[in-house]
Amino acid sequence: MVISETIGDATLYLGDCLDLLPKIGKFDALVTDPPYGIGEAGGNKGRSNLAVADQYDDLGWDDETADEAISLARSLARYQVIFGGNYYHLPPTKCWLVWNKLNGGNDFADCELAWTNLDKAVRKVDYLWHGMIRMEKHIERQHPTQKPVGVMNFCLDQLPDDAQVIADPFMGSGTTGVSCMERRKTFIGIERESTYFEIACERIYEATKQDSLF
């Protein structure tokens, strides 16, 4: 049985994207951040990212690969934005989206890269998301790879105007969905971990309430 929630212009599914994507069918754009196989656990437990690495260990994300799911999702979307694309088997592109994290000296990467198939030049956004001096101080970090809403807004803004239905098959805590609500786009999200699915539902519901105020 498929568990789903419809919240405003968002439809959220609890389950495995490999099972659900063929049933959902095509959408305009894939905007996602797969959390699998990027080396956060194991030997990469620096002092500042110990908590993140522990969550990867607990969920087994570093033991998996997202290549099959990414390939399936790409086949369904005209436009594609994939964070961590430098970790996966993707074709060459002229348009990377670069998030400069402004995080100072630590063992995290200075930037994160999103691979795209967009026909445009490389684009960059500067957005602080580290510790107590980060932007979006009002937003609680509830997922180990959670992105700031401002960064996902930047990603959506790079898409052509005809990209109105956005899918994220690795929804996590729902930041892509929150951004879609702010940008008045239709969102399809899939998450297999029930805890994060519930968080995403709550965040996207709150985003729809905020949108209705304006």
C-alpha cells in the first residue's frame, strides 16, 4: 500500500523511489540531493562532521548507491539538477550550480556542486549555513544533508519558465518542496524514511500556510 499526502500543490509519497517513480510518470524537472554513497561515514569522521557521519552509519546511506534511481528519475524529467553530481555517474555538463557555503576553516567542503543538464553557464550562490551565525536561523536543521531554502530557491530560479512540476525522489526533510511552495510550483516528493517523511509533510504544510498569507 502506498502512503501519500496531498498538501496544497504538493504530493508526498512514503516509499522507495525505484518503486514509485514509474507509477508517477513524467514531470518537468528533477531537483534533488541524493544522500547515498558520498563518504560521510567510515574514514571521514572529522571532528566537525562527527554527528553527520554517525547518522550516515545509522541509516546505512554510505553502503548504497543512488545511480539506478538517479538514472530512472532523469529519464522522466526534461530538466535536471542533482546535488552531489560530482559523486555520481553523470555525463559532462557546461552548467554546474555552485553553492559557496562561506563556512570558514573546517573539514567540510568550501562548496557543494549540483550537476545540471541546463543550457547555460556555471552559476554560483553565496549562502552561509554553518553553526549559529548561519542564514535562516529560524529553520531547524532536521536532516544530515538538509539544504537551506535559499539555496533551493536559487536552484529553482535557474530552471526555464516552463518547469512547473518539480520532483524530488530523495525528499529528506522536504526543503525542495518548501521552495516549490514559495515559488508557486507543483511538487512531487518521495521519501523512504518515515521520520523524515513526517518532517517534510509538516514543513511543506507550514510553507503553504505562509504562502496563503500573501
